[in-house]
Amino acid sequence: MLQVDVKAAKRDQRGKGAARSLRRAGRTPAVLYGPQMEPQALSLDTHTFTKALFSVHRRNSVINLEVSDDGGEKIHHVVTREIQTDPILDQVLHADFYVISLDEPLVFQVPLRYRGKAKGVDMGGDLVTSLHKVSLKGKALDIPDDIEVDVSGLGPNSELTCGELSLPAGVELVQGKDEVCVAVAGGTE
């Protein structure tokens, strides 16, 4: 899984007025929370944070969030729960970060990348894609960015199920193994 480093500073002021002041100063307000901690209000450099978001666009990633305050710096491993953006200006308005443990298994949605041309399509069939993502459970750093599926072996009226996907070690499928990922409908042999 992809890892990105982001720096943040702890902030004391909260509320709508404080958030607007931060945005005018080129900072993005954020919140850090998790299962064994009190929520913390943070501020991030908007330009740097936006650049980091573009590097992980629509991909599962662990963010190494370095939070600095009066007592020093502490690194939290987090995932983004929500990114609020301005729909007109397309600017980041607020971010929510959730602290995770790198040693405990979590569930992630992982995209499927289909490659190749199915034999059944050459024989007049249609390729029907049923799933674009699968749910996998494992440690955050063991989860792949995507799963590549070769469809070139699919003949007429054949299908590929979730149970036939090749998964890395330490990762297990959460959804049903009999669920169809892709199939070739029709065609003649």
C-alpha cells in the first residue's frame, strides 16, 4: 500500500471563524481522531496537502501524519475519512484523519484492473464486468494498490469468480468467493 508523509500543526482555535482565518492564511483545518484518543484540531499547509492528495488520488494509502505542537512532534499512521472541497473553486476546505494500527487487520476496498482480451469476445461474445472493487482484509501495508485480473483465458459463456483471484500473502477476501467478477456472455466455440 502507498504511504505518504504529511506535516500538520496542532491548533487551539475552533469554529467557523477560526477555520475561515486559517484558509485565508493558506492553511487547511483538519481533525485527527481514533479509537483510543481524544479528537485533535489540526492545521495543514494547503498547497503541500493538496499535492499529497493528488499523489494518492482514489487509491488506498496510509498517511504518516507528523503532528507538531509545543511538546514536540509525533507521527500518527492515518487514513482519510473525509475530504471536504469547495464545489466551485475545487479547493480543500477540511480533512478528517482516522488513526489506524499497522499491526491490526482492517477491511479495504481494492480496485480490480482487467487486462487482456478474452477469447470468448473474439468468438462473438460480450465481456460483462460485474465488479470493479473487492473487499480485502489484512494489515494496511499488506493490502495491494489494485488486483490485476487477466481475462484472456475466458472462453465463450465462461466466468471468473472472486475465489479465483490471486491475493498476496496475509490478505483474505471478505466477500463471497462465488461472486462473479467478470464473464463472457454468448459466443460460439
